[in-house]
Amino acid sequence: MNDKLKPALTGGIIIGLLSIIPIISLGNVCCCLWAILGGLIATYLYVKNSTVPASTGDGAILGAIAGAVGGLMAIVLGIPINIVAGSITMGLLIRIIESINPAQADVMRQQMSAGQDIAGAIVRGIILAVCLVIFSTLGGLIGIPIFEKRKREVMPPPPQNFG
């Protein structure tokens, strides 16, 4: 398991940092992009340093660990950052939407202002952490067929005795 820990921690730290930095964290709006990327990176690093071919189970484990690390960072560091910088990010997002569709910006402003308290930040942080685990596991699963080009040794079936 130790050979999986370092790549998973690296992928998890990448997930966590990209998911908690204001504005950059909006990449997770696109199908949890940073979570999938972290799972892919963890799988890539593991396959690159592994002496044996990696299985899909290895990719799932790597992605899940990376997602758990990123989720922990999202809770411990992301919630305070969200409380402090959430209104700035919300204002920027509303200005972008306003330039595209002013009527939609009013609806978005009302919806986003509803959960701008500490309890809302905690709930969003927990939901984000769960999503990071799920999507980074998916990233780890996707990474195995992309990065693992070695063939697994398959044992031939035992001879059958028909007599």
C-alpha cells in the first residue's frame, strides 16, 4: 500500500489546492474537473513507478485516496477560505453571467445569496468532499487504460483430466 500512498497524496494535494483556490475552483463546476485530474495524476505517477502492471482496482484505490485527501483539504482549508472569499467569487460569477444574460443574473444572485452563512459553507464543503472522492475515483479508473500499456501475465488454465 505504501507504493500507492505517495502518488495518491500528490494527486490529492493537487485536487485540494485547485478546489479551494477562489476562481480556479470554478473548474470543478465542469464535471469535477480537478477531481478527475487528480485521480488521473495519481494513476499516472503510480503506473510510472510501478514494477508490475496496474489493475483497475489499483486505479480506483488511488483515485479514492486522492479524493479523500482533496476532500479533507476542502473541508479543513476550503470552508474558511469560502467564508472569507465566497462573496468575491460570487460577485465575479454574477458579473460574468450578467454580461451574458442580465435576467438570469438576478435569479442567480437570489439563489447564491441564500446559503452564504457559515452553515451553508460547511454543507457545501462536505458535499464538495464527497464529490471529490467520487470523481477522483472515476479519474483513477479512467487513468489505468490510458497510462498502463503493459500486459498482465495471465496464468493458463490447469489441464483437465478427461479420463
